[in-house]
Amino acid sequence: MTNTMRLRTPRCPVCGKSEVIEVRTDSFAAWQNGALIQDAFPDLSPATREQIKTGYHEDCWAQVFPDEETGQAKPKPRAKKPKPAPDGTVVVPAELAGVFPAPSEPTA
């Protein structure tokens, strides 16, 4: 059985939202110990690794850095929105990271 953990991404520089992504603990430890993110998380998409590293969602990245040929953001297919746990936490499977923004956190 593989151990996993919930990892909160940095806040996206474009939309200001953060997400929780489930990752393998051994992969996270390798990254924290200096492994390149693509080597530590080979099973994650480049977009998910970017979100873990910088916080940029795939859609937000496309807004800042549009397609070089068309000059427009690339549309993404829509998937089913994850449901929150009883405590309100939304755990986004790694393959859906960046598809749905994290819920807004309450302000104090």
C-alpha cells in the first residue's frame, strides 16, 4: 500500500486560490530532499507539477502565457467537480488538479 498525503498548493498568482492535491509521501520527501519535481512526481502531469511548485492553475497559466500560434488560452475539457468532505476540505485527485478552484477560505 502506498502512503499518500494532502498537499496544499501555493496560492495562484493569477486567481489567488489554492488547492489540496493528494500525492505520495515518498515522492514528496524526494522533492523536499532536492530531487527535480519531474523526477520526484513522474506520475503527475506537467500542469499539476507546476501547480505544486508555483500555484499556477493550468487555466491561469494559459491566461498569462497564451498559445504562441493563436495568442489565446487553450480551452480545457470539463470534468466532474469533486465533493467536499464533511469537514469542508476538498481533496482534488492529482489528475484533476487545476480543473477546479479550491473553495474560498474564510477570512478572520
